[in-house]
Amino acid sequence: MRVADTFTNNPVAAVQWPFPVGVPISSGFGPHDSPGGIGSTDHKGVDFTPGEGTIIQSIADGVVREVVPNDNGGLGVHVIVDHVVDGQAVSSVYGHMLTGSIEVEEGQVIKVTQALGRVGNTGTSTGAHLHLEIRLDGTTPVDPFAWLEANAG
């Protein structure tokens, strides 16, 4: 486990981290062993573990593309937001959210740091965490930690 404490969110920046301060990270991007054999071995995101119920913020202005309020495995309760960052289409995926915590609706225009919901333990998960994915052009996953380090203010 490492802590993403190398960042400070600039409150006027166009791109920010999903939490206002650094939080523990339990799993990084890319191939790895699946905890308990229940998750993916090709991890498409980064798992932040600030504690169940912690508010999750949007990383940038955007439009909510998808809201899944039910826990049907996989990402569980989750939200997908479409953004344009430096002229490029980028989607952010916020997985394993707490049931009943989603604060946005599909089609809603949102602002950077707007509350999306809360950290939970839904879907294919072994503990409360935010599974954050960054997808270029809405489809190609990239390392969210590296992308945020390069783009967050």
C-alpha cells in the first residue's frame, strides 16, 4: 500500500484528484494478482482507500454519461463522467460506490470537485474503496495515477 500524498489540489485547477487530500492506495493500474481470486488480474484503474462513506469528487467538469445505482457485480454502484481535457475526450469511472449515495443523474452537467457519491464496497470488491478509471476517448484505459499526476493542477 502507498499513499497518494504527493498531490495538493489547486482549488482553481481544471483537473483535480477525486479527494481533496492524499489517501491510501491499495492497488495500482495494470496486471497483478487478484485479491481472493475475485477481481480482475488486468486492473484497469487505481484503488483509493480513504474509508467507507468518504465523498468522491469529480476530477473535472463534464457530463454524467452513466449512473448505475444497483449492485450487480463488477463495478457495482458506479458513475461514468465524460470530460474534455486539453481538447481530448476523457472519461472517468468511479466504481464500488456506497449504495444509495449517488448524487448525480445521467445527462447532468457537473463541475470539477462536485460530489458524485461516497466510497463503498459494492460489486466485485474485497473492501471499501474507490476504483477510479481514466479512459481516453471514452474507451482506452490509462494509468489514472500517472494521468492525474500529469494533468491535475
